Amino acid sequence: MNATNAIVTEIPPTSTPPRTVDLSAIQTLEAGINRIVRGKESVVRMAVISLLAGGHVLIEDVPGVGKTTLAQAMAKALGLAFQRIQFTSDLLPSDIIGVSVYRQENEAFEFVPGPIFANVVLADEINRATPKTQSALLEAMSERRVSVERKRYVLPEPFLVLATQNPLEFLGTFPLPESQLDRFLMSLSMGYPSRQAERELLLSGGVDHLLDQVPAAVRMEEILALQHQAKQVQVTEKLADYMLSMADATRNSGDFSLPVSTRGIQGLFRATQALALCEGRGYAIPDDVQRLAVPVLAHRVTLKRGGGRLDEQREAIRRIVADLPVPL
């Protein structure tokens, strides 16, 4: 086995014994997705980090840059149950969660699960649904279960919601409330592909036929094991204080009407552990936190000035990261 592709052993900068991390499953998963989503390795890495951290992803970008393709490629490479929900203004909560149906033969009501009962759920154009329908995802995203008529149903594990929205279109849309945004671990933008990647896409005839040929790269047991292993990654007290200082900077600054929440810092902590795991380390470093601060925190804050644009919020978080002293 090639050590550079499978096992990485390093000595962390503490007295903790060195740990070994098996990278083969992570690399195989990312390679499978990158075959479809070309030239977006960093976005794919962030989506995989969200999966390993047990979080959800909001992809905000213009139409036609591969948001839906990323979700489909992830589901294919993971080999998990996949459902796509096209959000529209007439979509009802029961269309997502499910409904109880009366069975004449049993003389009883039977719950028929909705599309939320899948491992990977694509909430396509989530901001086109009404707030009532959007709120149907809150319990599922936070607690991995849903409530229907005083009964609670557990969702399958692993569970990942990939939601998309177009930031430039406002007609017929309903902005996601802060409580909904806060339940996404990361907010990502795909961006346009490079000329070379777009050229390869044109000459290959698109990605539809490739999606049908993507084999499952990892087993469900491997994914669950990696999620457990991510939780074991060491984060020092100094690094935890570094994250808390970022939250304090948003709370004490006069620039933010809505600062980073406690859930946001918890998400940054989990994402940092997952990134360290993807890098082959059993311990986190300040660079991990710096790389993740913008995608994990920017969508959770609101600036007092400006039109609520995500790019302005990202720039505000970048300034905070640049101004904070790095722990040694």
C-alpha cells in the first residue's frame, strides 16, 4: 500500500502519541466526485468535510455551474439513497416529510415517508418554497428526525442535506430565515469552471452519461467510521480559544447586527476536526480554522450596513481572521 495515498503518520505538536489516519477512503470518494465535477477540487473537499462533520451544505450560485451535479455526484460516489426535492411555491411540508394514510384493510393510519427519508437529500432552489415549507427541514437538519402527528421518526444515517439557491433572482423567492441558515454547516459557491475544465466537459458530451457510470466509492460503514474518527481529532485549548475569539470579534464589533451563534462555533470546531482528518492528521492546526472560517461563519452573520450580500459577509469574516493573532 502506498503510504502517500493511504496511511499518514505524523507527530502532533503536543505530548499526545502520534495517530494514524487512513486516507484511502476519503481520497477514493473525492476522486469519484471530481470525475464528474471537474476543476472544483476545493469545493468537493469542503462538501466532503461537511459530510464527515455531520453537517449540511448550502450552495449559493448562479444557474448552470454544477450545483445539482455536485449533489448527484456525491450521492453516486457514496452509494447511498438519494432524493431530489424541487422546491416550488406550492410545495407543502407533507410533500417533504411524508403523510399518514388510512389503510382500509388494516383499519388504521399508516405513515408513508417522504423524500426526506434518504441519506443524501438535494433541496433544489430551496428559497422558492414558502417559509412554512422551508421550516419543515429545521427539525430534520438539527436532530436527524421528524415529527408527524405526535410521533417522531428517525432519519437514516448518514444524513446530508445539499441545498441550492440562486442569489441573483428575487422574483418568486422567499429568503431563508436566520434560523434556517444557521443549520447549514457551510455555505459554498461553485463559480464558473476553468476554460480547460469547460473544454473537457464540452468534448466529453456532458456529465449525464458519466453520472450513470459512477460506482460507489465507499461503503456506508466506512463513512460512519470516518465520521466517528473525525470526532476523535485533537483540538487544543488554544485553538478552541482562537475560534471563540472569532465569535467574540463579531459580537463586540459594531459592524454586525447578527453575530456568530454558538451553533456556528460548534460547527467550526467539528469542521476543523474533519479537515484535519482529510489532511491525514489526528490533530488540528490554526491553518485549518483559517481555511474554514469563511465558509462556516459568513452565512450566519448579518452586517448593519449593506444589502445582506454573502460576498460582503465573507469579506467581513476575512478581515476578522486577518486581524486576530494566531495561536502558537
